[in-house]
Amino acid sequence: MTMESRSGKDVLSALHGSKGAAATAPYTETFGHAATRTLAANETHDLGEILVVTGEEPLLIVDDDDDGLALTVMHEGKPRLRSACKLLFRHAYQHVSFQVEMEDRTADAHIGLLRHTTLTEMQAFTLHRPKPLRTQEGSRLRHTIDYHAPALDEVQGIVWRGGNLKLSHIHLEP
């Protein structure tokens, strides 16, 4: 399901009555249930517990090297250097874990964790692209980000800006 493009404040209203509400059960997102593999640019896409708000670039759901699928930005086989999107959770979670993978052909990327109710960044990470050696072209750098929020500062989303990466295996716990 795709919803109309919304401003940041309007996106918060898309979370309905659950905005800021604490989750009561764990949730894992593998993107396997998405109705389409292409998420159009400048729109909000409803994936159930997660709303994906795309920026100027469309997002693709692609096969991951491990089991499952990953969210990424690609166009005609070339990685984009300028992407932006938000993944908003319908509920607030205290523990958030996910994998990010960067190839050597991209730019640095910014990942932020969004505080419940305000959707402001409460924690941020900068991922620098791997520096390949001449003999190691095609190298990839994979991180698992595992964050435990303090009480009353639960996470309600992820923001991603900058270079292309693959985002997969999102696991959320109350």
C-alpha cells in the first residue's frame, strides 16, 4: 500500500493513535511481504509495522547475500551517492538491531535513530565507505547496529542519508 507524499509532521500523524505507544511484542522486518520490490520516490509506503518514507530516489527491495531481502537504492546497476529515507515504526521500541552493508563504490552514509513522539535524531552514526585495495575491488563493509534505548527514550524510526547501502534484518524489541 502506498500513501501520498507527506511532510515530516504529517508523517507523524500517519502513525495514527500508536505514535509514541510502546510496543508489546518483538517484530522482525525482512521485507519479504512487501507488495512490490520498487518503492517510488517521494512517497510513504506502508509495510505494516514499518512505514518507509522515500526521498528523491526510489528504493528497491533486493536479495541479500544472506537469507532474506534488503532495502537499497540502485539505478541501472550504478549505486546512488545521494539518498535519503526514513523508516518509521508504528510503535516505540527499546531495543533496535539491524544490518547495514556498504560497497566500495559509494559515498559515506549517515544513519540516525529517531526518538519516539518527536522523530528527532537521538543517536547518529556515520559510515565511511570501505577503502578498497587494488587487488580487492568489490569489497563490502557490513555492520550490525545494535542499540538499547534508555527508558522513556525509545526508538520509533531510522533515518538514512548519503551513500548507498543495504539495510536488512531489522529486529525490534519492546
